[in-house]
Amino acid sequence: MSEYERSRTMPALPEQVFDQAADVHRLGAWLPDDLHVHAEEPPAVTVHEDHTDEDTSALLRAERDQMRIEWGTREQGSYAGWLQVAGVGSGASEVTVHLSFFDDSHDPGERAAREALDGSLRRLEEQVRIRVDGAAG
């Protein structure tokens, strides 16, 4: 089993960050470019990976009262992850993303996982900024 975790501070309230991250129709704006999530009957989703051209059945749960999103594969149980948003004061939030790979064949390796997580957190911050700036203007 391999686990990876990255965090990033964002200049927005936790509720604003969570709402952006948890919107299943906007996941593509911040997830890695080769992953596409299609909503089904909640909490069921299908994740399409461009690299393998495969669809995977998955679950996605968002708990606003906990500011937490959890996901994972359904049938094979090879992958799981979570995103946690926490307020850090002064209208800022810290977002932590954690990935667990239970099947080594799905593990992209430390460097690739770190780059994907950092890129996703950067894109999420950009989306949050657009949303917050748009609401303020």
C-alpha cells in the first residue's frame, strides 16, 4: 500500500473552498487533466482515465458539516482518497488531499502523485479565486 498527502493554504473561507471542491459538476476544473468524473445516482460516479481509456466505478461522498470529501473505487477497492478543508483564520483555509493505493498496479509513484496533487490543489485555488472574486465584484 502507498499513501500520498499534500496541503495548500488558500485565501478563502472554508465553506467557499469546500463548495467549489465538492461540486461534482466542477470536479474537472481541478482534478488531474486525464481524469473525468461523471455523476450517477449519488454517491455513485464513474471516473474515466484518458491515459488508460478506462471507466472505473467509484463512490464520492461530500460531508459539508465536516468539510470533507471522500472517494474510492467500488468493485476492486484499489484506490481511495479524501480532501479536508480547515479554517486557519483571517479568511484563509488549508486544504489537505490524501491518496491511498491498495493495489500497486494503480500507484503512479511518489513523484507523479506529488505532482498530480500539487497541480490539483493549485487549480482548485484558481477556481476558488475566480468564484470569490466574481462574488465580490
